[in-house]
Amino acid sequence: MNNYTNNNTARRYKAHVSILGTTQLHLRNPYIIGWWSAAFPGFGHLLLSKYLRGFVLFIWEVVINLQANVNLAMIYSFQGKIDMAKEVLNTRWLLIYIPVYLFAIWDSYRTTVDLNKVYLLAERENHRYNSFSIGAMEINYLDKRKPTTAFIWSLFMPGLGQLYIHRLITAFFVIIWSVVFFYYSHTLEAVSLLFIGKIQQATSVLNGKWFLFLPSVYGFATYDSYVNTVENNKLYEDEQLNYLKRDYQNPYFKILKGKVME
């Protein structure tokens, strides 16, 4: 149940509040979105709330990367072992990895440019949107929260920052895959060994093919939670402003050249 139901009288809506999260349009830098797609295909689309496309590209990246040994080749390259990097690469998988990787970057950039244009039109139309949603399983509403809090929770565990700001779809997806990456990379096992001073054993126990996924996941989780907290706060203020103007401001109230006119 929502406090306002779209009546299809607007061509574009700036936001939609549901029990699964708050989806909104706002201005984004296409280069930053493209960069996140380069860091990990699918992340750029998740930042745009293009979930289905983002999930497909993310899973594609994990599966094909592991089959082509891309992360393993990167590790050898970082160590200066170029010949070993070439040897471990599986070209049967690598040649289908490259086109999709480039598509993810291009498509996220193109979509960002389009959505920025849609946002400007929606902002000009300034149609009403819902700010409260309640159902049998969840409640979601617009309110102000602290971006630094979302950032810190994401550092503890990727996905917790998204839970804090009620981006449930992204939160569940990131948390589940973080658990998978932690488990198969043996990261927590290596951390435990570091705490007791067994540095060489901690290094040897790490599975580099899986471990290299984690820096991108951590970076995305912290960035996404922080930015969306800031934008949700702006959306809350925008909805409050429109509510007060609509229900309390005198319709003949105008401000002209710094003077209040009634």
C-alpha cells in the first residue's frame, strides 16, 4: 500500500518508493558509471538501478573470468611473471569475455547519458510521487540518513550499507556474492592466520582467482551506499518541499527580484 498511486498523468516520474527499495532518477557522471563497469561488469548498471541487466553481466563476469583464468593471469602480471600469465589464460573463454566486457562499459555509459536527459525532463515536469510504502513483509519511506554511517557499515560487510538505506535488491545480491567470494578465496582464514603471526601460511592459503573479486565488491558497496544515501536525502527534501508548497503555501505567493509578493 502506497500513500500515492501513480495515475499515469505524467510522462516521467523522478522516483518510486516500494517495499524493496527507493528507485530514483538523478544526475550521474557517465565516466564514473563506465569506470565501475570496467572495474566489474554489472556494477555500472546496478548503480543505475538496472538490476536485471546488472545481474546478468555480474554473473557473466564471475563465470567467464574463472574459466578464462583472468584474475590468475593478473596476479602473475603484477608479479612480473608475464610468461606464466600468458600460459594460464584460456583463450577459448577469453575471446568471448572481451566483447561482453566492452559492451558493459559502453552500455552503462550510454544509459547514463540517456537517464540524465530523462531526469532533466522529469525534474521540469515535477510530478508527484509516493514517499511511503507498507506491505505484509516490509515498510519503506523517505527519510534522511547519514552517508558516513552507510559507508562504515559497508566496510564491515559489503551490502550492510545498502540494508541501512533500504536498497534490498542490491543488498541481498551483494551480501550473497560476498559470502561466496569470502568462502572460496579463504580470505577470513588468511586473516585469522595473520592475527596469530603466520604470514607465509596466510599468503599460501589465499585463492587468488576468487580473492581479486573482493576489492571491487568492497569498493562498489561503499560507493553505492554512500552516493545513494546522499541522493535519498535530496529526494526526501524535494518531497517535503513539494508537499509544503502544495498543501500550505498560498497559491498567489510569488518571489520576484528578492521581494515577496502576494
